[in-house]
Amino acid sequence: MLFFAIIAVVVVLAPGSGVVAERFFSPQHLWQSLVGSEGEPSVLGAFLLNVKIFMVSEVFILILALIIAVVRGIPGPVFFPFRLVAVAYTDLFRGVPLILVLYMIGFGVPGLGLGFVSYLPDVTYGVISLVLVYSAYVAEVYRAGIESVHESQNAAARSLGLTRWQSLRFVVLPQAIRRVIPPLLNDFIGLQKDTALVSVLGSIEAARAAQIYSASQFNYASYVVAALLFVLITIPLARFTDRLIARDKRRREAGGLA
Amino acid sequence: MSEQPALLLEGVHKSFGENEVLKGIDLRVEPHEVVCLIGASGSGKSTLLRCVNLVEQIDSGRVVVAGEEITAEGVDANRIRRRIGIVYQSFNLFPHMTVLRNITLAPREALGTDRAEAEKDARALLERFGLLDKQEEYPDRLSGGQQQRVAIVRALAMRPHLMLLDEVTSALDPELVAEVLAVIKELAREGMTMLIATHEMGFARDIADRICFLEAGRILEQGKPDRIFTAPEHPRTRQFLARIIEAGRL
């Protein structure tokens, strides 16, 4: 709180505060950029694209990352090549900056001339890039979760005659995923923000719409609007996760029907 | 020819790296027999049980369950484990599942029993061991004794031919030991074949048809409980029992 108070005081007392107030916080420009006008796209409308990109990517990331994490954990020499691929994947896509992946996928794949694969909408290449990069991170989160489940749980399941896969599916993964919900959410907040980078491929999402507005109106209020929209959607996500965690805890402690 | 043994171990060896834990175990358990393994910690009791359940692979020798050599090449370990129940010291219930789901998981997924039937069986077992009111509870709401009884019921739900119990009371508070031992006695009375590793000498003497004394990976001595406890032949057995008596555990 004190931190925000100091920032506020600095901003208000700074010599240029009047100019900043006009350029960033003018109520008229805030509103106009939010809803859009004839010349400029609405930041709010464009933000819906961010939400869409986020929602679609999220589903694919959850699935792909889980596959990578599980493959990485399969024991036995026969599966060594699969494990190697999984490790190489995570190393590669965690290492390369997202914006470079976007350029390579967004401009590279269309250049390959691979039939319809090369003629997808820009947004699709954006989603593919996000999925590739974030799956590498999320796979590591899953893996940490899987490793946090004590080996005795797996031993108990296998002793009952369940197969390795059944043990993973019914005993290990449910416990692992429950434990990693908070770090998963953390990655998804990052994802939500990084949807803005898809604009480098030409898609008009919130950040790009804000840029268009500021370029034609010489006013930065559109950026403030875009920023607020990102914050607004993050907060419900955070509260939602808190509730999931609390519910799970309550259910286990209360026992029974919840 | 006597009846086919429920369990037969011949020359079983098991090492962990340099450490040879089982140095040639020969053991025969008849159907409906209750055999208790006693001996100091590290004598190989738990490893022996884990080898029978194929959690550990033996290095040499063979293990035969009801006529089938389960340590032979190419035997499906999952199929064998479904016929052999094992209960561990640390319960290992699944914390994210209700008691009922803990018990029905393996029958449903490994045996393909349909849900209604699996739950009916599970409730019948829970009722028999006085746990029916706990069926919707999650494990961490139960006492240690209740959790261990649920773990036993979970193993029984697979209708095993043989039960292996590995120090099942060692993690319990003393006042909770009796309820678990009562369940095991009930099983013995019904004729369940059991191989039990235990430190509860009074219990072993009471329940076992035969006692095996393990020391450093070998069965040094075995026989009727009365004989083992009153007239042990081997000096190591005498020494072990003397220490137990000294500790007030017999």
C-alpha cells in the first residue's frame, strides 16, 4: 500500500503531472478508446480477441503439457527416445523467447507452402506459438506435482493390481494436479498477458488496438484502458483459484458430501 | 502328497547393491495357515513380503503361489498382485478419495467389477469391521487405527488368496493397536492364509500357526508358537526373545 501511495504522490507532484494527466487519464480519451470510434478499433472489442486466444490456448496447453510431463516420467529403457524428445522439447521452448517463436511460426509456416496449413489466420499461428511455449513451462509444473506425490501411493496402487497407467490416472495425477493449481494459475496469468504479443503477427488485439488509437489521437489513455482490462480479468481468475483450493481443503477436512 | 501349498519359496535371494538382504529363504505356507515372521529390524521380513508381492524382483530362487511360479519369466505381475493382498505399515490410503472409493477403485478398474456390485461388496466388508459409518469420509478424517482397518478392507475387496501384512501396527498409537489386531484375528478365524511380519510378540503367539524367526536374511528357526516362545532351539532366537522380554513386549 505504501508503495502505491509513494508512486501516486510522485506522479501527482511531478513537474509534468498535468501533461501526464491529460495524455494518460483524460476521461474523454479513456472512454473513446474503450468503446472505439470511426477511425479506431475499440480496445474493449479487441480485448475479446485476447480472451479468446487465452481460452483456446489454455485448453491445448493443459493437454499437451500433461502429455509431455507423463512421457517424461515413463521408466524403462524402451521409452528412452520418448523421454529424450520430451526433455528436448522443454529445453527448447523454455529457452527461446516467445516473440521469436511467434515470428518463426507466424512468418515461417505460411512461407512453407504446405497447403491449408500455410493459409491459416494469423491468430491461429499466434495460438500455436503460445501453446508450444507455454506447454514447456506447464509440463514442468505438472512434473513437479507428479514428483511431489509420495512413491508409497504408487506402490499401494500397484500392490492392488492396478497397472502403471491406472495408478497414474487414478492415484498419482489427481493428487499431483490438485497440488499444482496455484502455480498453474500463475502461468496462466502470464499467458493472459502474453496474448498481447500475438499482435506482432498483425492481429488486432487489445494492445495493438491501443497502439492504433494512440498513434492517431496522440493520446495514451488507450494503453491505460488496455492495462486495466488485463488486470480486471486477472483478479477473478486469482479469486477463482483461491476458492478451488479452499473448497478442496474444506472437503478433505470436513469429510463427506461436499 | 499333501495339499498344494498356498505359498512356496525356494532358495530366494535378494540383494540391494552390495547388501544381501535375503540369503536363501525356503518357506512353505499351507492353505488357511497363518505364519508370523519375527526378527529384528533389517532381518529381511519386509523384503520377503515385498518379493512375494512382486514389488521387488528376486535375484534367484523361485516363488510359487497356489501352484503357479510367479517369479517365472513373462508372468504378468499385475495379475499376480490382484490375488495377493498386501497391507503396509503406513496405510497408504489414497487421500483424495473417500473410504468407499479407496476400496472400490481396484475391484472396478483392475477386475472390471461394476460399480453397484463393487460398492455393495465394499459396504458389506465395512459393516463387518464396524466402519460402515465412515464410507463417505476422507482418510485424513480417520484415526490411524481406522485408516489401517480401511487399508485391510481395501486389500480384502480384491478377494485375495493370500494376505501379506507388513508391520501393520508399527505406526499406530498403542491404544489403537488392538482394533487392528482384532480384524486380523477375525480373518484368521475365517481361514484366510496370511504371512505376517510383526513386532507384536503376544499377538504372534496368539494368532500364528507357525512362527519363523529371521536373522540376517535367513530363517534360523521355525515352529509352533508355544515351542518357539518357550523353548527356542537356536541361541540367536533365545537372545532375540530375551531382548523382547526385557523391553516388556511379551
